[in-house]
Amino acid sequence: MTTACSVRVRGVVQGVGFRPFVFRLARANTLAGWVTNAGDGVEIHLEGAPEGVRAFLDKLAAQAPPAADIAGIDVEPAPPTGAQEFVIRESVRGGALTTRISPDLAICDRCLHELFDPSDPRASYPYINCTDCGPRYSIITGLPYDRPQTTMARWPMDARCAGEYHDPASRRFHAQPVACPACGPQYVLRSRGDAVRGDDAVRRAAGLLRDGRIVAVKGVGGYHLACDARDAGAVRALRERKFRKEKPFAVMVPDVAAARALADVSAEAEAVMRGPARPIVLLPARVTLPGIAPDNDELGVMLPYAPLHHLLFACGAPDVLVMTSANRSSEPIAYEDDDALATLDGIADAFLVGERPIARRVEDSVVRVDGEPVMLRRGRGYAPGAVAACPVRRPVLALGADLKNAITLVIDGQAFVSQHIGDLADYEARCAFGETVRDLLAMYDVPLDDLLVVHDAHPQYHSSLYAAELPCAERRAVQHHRAHVASVMAERGEWDRPVLGVSFDGTGYGDDGAIWGGELFAGSVASGFERVAHLRGADLVGGDAAARHPVQAAAGFVEQLDDRPDLCAAPFAFPPWYRDVVRLLRSRTRTFTTTSVGRLFDTAAALTGFTRAISFEGQAAMWLEHQARRSVPVDPYPCPYGDGELDFRPLLAAVVRDRVRGREPAEIAHAFHAGVARAVCDACVSLAALRDLDAVVLSGGVFQNRLLVRDVSVQLTARGLAVLVNHAVPPNDGGISLGQAALAAMDARPCTSSRSR
Ligand code: ZN
Ligand code: FE
């Protein structure tokens, strides 16, 4: 007896070897029919004995390829067609395009083995890949995922590659980027008008790195600037040429053993490091590499993920390489060859240019593993994966915030978060932002006449102004700090669960137009979040511009203390221009009100000794945490909570008093951290009891501070409250768009609706 059925598989099922897997599984069960990529996943038609069909369906999810992520399987009876064998059909165009696009995958063990097997036709070939590994998102130019719609379209396969591509028994069966040295792209080393191609290019690049030179290296989602991380001169030159004074550099090492020589690698951290996403993992440093991560006790380490990286190490490149996004200062990573050659001229001594184009820039992801992994920057290996199911029928596009921008598209109830885009104050980042919006809308063929666009409540944000120009059905603004809290609940899919939300960051537009950043809310994503407490307000001269100068931020906070020593004198030694800031403050010139905990940390850092300008966002707070971690545990400074307000005055008064008395800055920093943690706990315990809540959400950039998160979590847990934090999207503004999408989708109260004209 023959039965027939049609099976639809949704999820990450294209570009991950799914059709070949289905093909082999069908043949193993003597079934006839076909499999094809469709716009919304993979379609399978099966004909054969009922036991065969049953066995097939049993194994379909259980034995799927490692990179596949199945969202759903629908099986329906179908009329038999009399098929005699099982085949892979050409992809179907048209229909709904909601297939999930696979992120880029690090080279797999079998390809790695071939890469270093001298008898293999792809030995030392930097573009080796298979159905289990290689680029995906960074080479796709359209859906469905097929070779003509990738940046490999211009390289016709030779007989060998075509043979493997069409052979169901091959592990390159329908591997879209398949190539070999005879038919595929190569790497070229360019330096001073000279160009070398192929193996020599990689060898020579490794030699230049050994000689202390800076080489721009084309990777998967963009260019890196590479140099020997142990060569202090090379590192200094890179910092000078890149205008990157102090922001930490990530390093790449050949293997986990080399990582262990530099940092503590827990079992959890190792699993993330070796995973197919291969992100930069922040590890507790064991050694100090001069100039790599100043004033920081973590080191960002990643393992090689492109075949080229393995080849560089094998050709003798130094075993700890700086691998930093190739750009000037805060611009987004360069990914187009002409652009890279132009903008990096004067920074790089040579360019290792890969001939395969990159379709879109995707920066390295950054993950911290503190027990569980926490995403700090979502990029290569994760984007554009779905991070949450979002119960809304219509499409929603959430544009995020202006700092650390990333966007979220909700389509068919799935929330897809884009790669990290950057700071929209930068022109290049704004261009990348527009490209990413257009890219996602086009890739998923989103109907604009039903699109809900969500943006930050800040009327002057570039992302808000952009939203106003987008042709769409409806627009909605969502308040920044509520979006932070909602991002945690959206990740968890807990729409109705009432929680207390602590949203601490540097800046965000408040309901009253003030600069918020120390907010506590009660509510749920579905019902909306009511502001129930906040940091005591302070004046801020220059508004958000004060974020660059901790001493400038300090002025308004210190002004509220009863005892104010001369901060320009020892031991504080603020710069003389601080007096001008105080003058502006008292005449209320260009002065704004803020409840920002980020600025409170800046103030404490300034009072503890960080009196210079910062050279990257969050630097002063990171410095303060670094100081605090060097101290033995000390008693917290007082920071009382009452009447919906966290009062920073006793906290800062204690900092000032102890500094004057000559207490160790490390101890002062620690007592400050402990004071803030205690205050958060007191407020949460009191508010939770009042409102009968049992869980606390911690989100916002301030909660990238490990010391603070650990202290608050331990205390809240001890008081019987559950602590919920971000994992899939960053706690910083990189997670805002997911929270925006969730709140708008739920039609929550705090969304100030602004129907489009
Ligand atoms: Zn492979
Ligand atoms: Fe924020």
C-alpha cells in the first residue's frame, strides 16, 4: 500500500544542508517524491509505505543537520503522483518569503581537515566550505537561498565542484558557496602597488604580521585590522592610526589552549567560543598585553572562524593577533574592497583582499559568559536569527535607539533582530542603518501598507526622524527605558507576567522630556509599564554632551551635597575648566534635568580619579568597576530609598569624604558599587511587597557591570525575588528594538500613538 503526504518545515532550514539530509532520509526509507526550498521554508512530498513515511517523520526533526533550527513541521495528506524516485527540485519563487536566513557559520571540522590535507584538491584553499559550514547571511543577495542569489554567482563551478554539488552522497550536495582553487575566488595581497595572489598572498601576509606590520584582512562580514598583539609598537601604531586611544581590542588565537594562556576559560565559555557562531568571548584576563585592554580585567578572545584565519596561523602569523573591525574611530566596519582600500589607506600597511564580495556588513558578535552567556553585541553568527516569537499578525519594524543601533523585524509572529549597526550620530552608520532597513524589508517582501513602524520617543533621534519618512501604515513611539525592560520579557515570551523592571543606563528620553536613566517600573509587556521610582534628579550641563566628560557630569550631582570641597584642588584635581561648568550650572545655562545612573557612575569615577575625557562610551564606569574589583569587600555607602526616589546624596557625600581622608580609590569604588546595589535591592524589595510582585528585570547599559549585577542578583534572590536579565539581545541599546517591537505589538499603554498622515 502506498500513502502520500506533503510536509512543510519552517525555521532555519535553507543553506544548512537540509535538502540533502531530507534526500538521504527519504531514500533510506525507500520513499519517492521531492524536496524543494520554498519562500517560507522547505516543502517535501513523500510517497511510499506507511511505515517508511512514519520512520521518516520520526527522524526529520531528531536527526536534522546541526545548523538547522526547526520552528515548525506541518504534515498533510496529499494525492499520490506515482513518483518513482526521490529528487531535489529547483527552488520555487514566489509566495510568502518568511524562510529564516541562516547566520554565517564557522568552518567545520571536516572542512578544516581537508584544508590541511595536502592531497585534497581544496588543500589550503581559503574559500573551502560545505553544507555544514561557511558564509550564509553575508553572501545572500536574495531569497530563496540558491547560488545565483549569492555573491558566488559570478564563479561558475568547474566539473569537480559541480559533481559534488549535484551528488546526493557528497557533503557539498547543494552547498551554495562551493568552490575550489580551479574555479573559485582567491585572496590577493596588495601592498605598495604590488599584488600577489593565492597561497603566496597568505604566506606573505603572515610574514608582514610577524614583522610588526598592520594588515587589513577581509573576513566573513567585513575587514579586520590585524597585527601582532604582543608587539607593543605595532599595537601603539594601530591605535594612533585608527584614532582609537583606549577602547579594548579583541584578539584571535589559533586554539583554546592559546586562549587559556591569556585568560580563564570556563567550560561554558569554551562551548560558546567553539560554537558555530564563533563570537568574541570576554574572558577574565590572566596576563596583561600592553595596550590591548587598558584598565580592564577582561580580554575579548575569539577563535579562527574563516578558513583564511587558520591558514594565516599555519603560515606562521603571530599566535595572538589583534583582530579589530577595520574602520576609522567609530565608523561601521568596512566591507567593500574599494571602500576599504580608500578609508584604510594610511592605517594598514597591506591588504589581504578576498575576491568573494560581501553582500552586507556583519561585525563580530561579543558575548560574555558569566555562568550563562549574555550577548553584548549581536552580529556575525547570530544575525539575522529569530530571537523570539511575538504574538502579532501584522508586520512590525522597530528601529531601535541611536546608540548601538540594531533593528527588529517581526513577520509572521517571529522577531528577527538585525546585526549591530552602530552609533547613528555617524554618517556611515546612518547609511548602514538605511541599508539594513531596506534589506530586511525587501528580503522578507514586507507589505508596507500593513507595516507598523516603531521608534524611540526621542523626537530628535535620527531613527525617529527616519521613521517619520518611512511609508507605512502606522507609527508608534515607545519610551526608551520601558523598551529595555520589555526586551527581557520578549526574549522569554512572557507577555503577561507582571514584574518590577529596573532600567539603568546613560540616557533616554523620558515622558517629561528629561534625560532618564535610573528608572523603576511595574507592569507587564501586555499591560504596559508604570514608572514607580527613579534616581533623584540632578542638573546636567550640556545634556547628553556631558557623557564625554565625567567631571562635567559630576557638577550637577555634587552641587546637591552640603559639603563641597574645591574639586580643582588635591586630591580631586579636576581640570580648571570645571569652574566654568559650575558657573554655567548656577546660571542654568544649557542645563537639563537627569535621573541617569550612567551619569551617577561617571560622577563617582570623576571623584575617584577619572578626570579626563572618555574616549569610548561607558569608559568611566568600566574604569570604576575595574578599580572596585581590586578591592576586598567593604561596607556599602548609604543610598537610601524612600518615596519613589533613590537618594544619591549620602552616597556621593561618602565618596567625597573618604577621598579627602585618603582612603584607597579601589575601596571607595567598591563601597560605591555596593551602595548602589543595596539601594536597588531596598527599592525592589519594598516595591515588590507593595505591588505583590515576585520577579525583577534588570536591563540597560549599566547592567553590563558584572559587579553590580552579581551583587544585586545575590541580594534579590536571597530575599525571594526572581532576577531576569537579557541573554539573546544585549542589555545595552542593542536590545532596544526588540523591546520596542514587543510593546508596540502588545498595544501597551505607554506607547504614545501617532497615526501617520
Ligand atoms: Zn564544512
Ligand atoms: Fe538605553
